[in-house]
Amino acid sequence: MDERRFSSEKQWVLRGLILLLRSLKRAEKRTIINMKHFLIFCAIVTAVWACGDSSDSSSTSSGTASASAAPAPSKPDGKKIYKQYCVTCHGLYGDMGASGAHDLTASVLSVEERVAVVTKGRGAMTPFENLLDADEIEAVAEYTLELKKD
């Protein structure tokens, strides 16, 4: 009889363990599902945040912004544009000469001539008329005058 009792106690313990494991398995599934939902939510929030408007919300919250209060468009930064597009061939100081680029420190071209060269290109130089607008090209041409050694 003791063996039967021991056997039935083992069965109850085993049944209890099986029930416990099943409940844990369900809890794990719920946790995994909740984690998936959380990650999807985070991805959506990140995408919305990254694509959102970066302007200052305090200036637009009143809803009475007038055209006269809007800031005037600023002049393009020739140095920044030069560093983005021109430094690869001309170098940071204009004297690198990679890929046949002319030495800008020794150039005698006027601003108008520089604008024409940047717009249409020369030799192996890429024409920038489709990449930059006229104001940006002029800003770069003016910046290249600063590179000229006296």
C-alpha cells in the first residue's frame, strides 16, 4: 500500500509539474507576443520621430504666424558645399590636384569664370549645373577665392 501511495503522490507531483510547465509555456508565449508588439511599437515611434518635423513647435503653436515674421532664406555656405563636393579632387586647401584637378590656390580666374567652370565643368571636372543651384555655385566660386594664395 505504501508503494501505491508513493506512486499516486509521484503522479500528483508529476501532474503538478506538467501543469506548471504548461502555464509557464503560455506565459512565455504571451511574453514573446507582448515583446513583439513592443518592438513593433518602438519601430513605428522611431520612424515617426525620424521623419517628423524638426522645426521649433513653439513658433507654430500660436497659429498666427505672419509672412513678415518668417526668416529670410540664408545665403548658401560655400565652404560647406566645397567640402561636400570639391574636396575629393581639389583637397581641403585647393592644392591637392587629384584626378587632374587644377590648383585653386594659383588660379587667376574671376568669380564669373569660376561660376562658369563649376556650372559646365572643364576637362575631367564634373559639371554641377544639375547638382547645385545658381546660388550654391556662386557661393562655392566665391569661397574658392579665399583659397587663393597672395
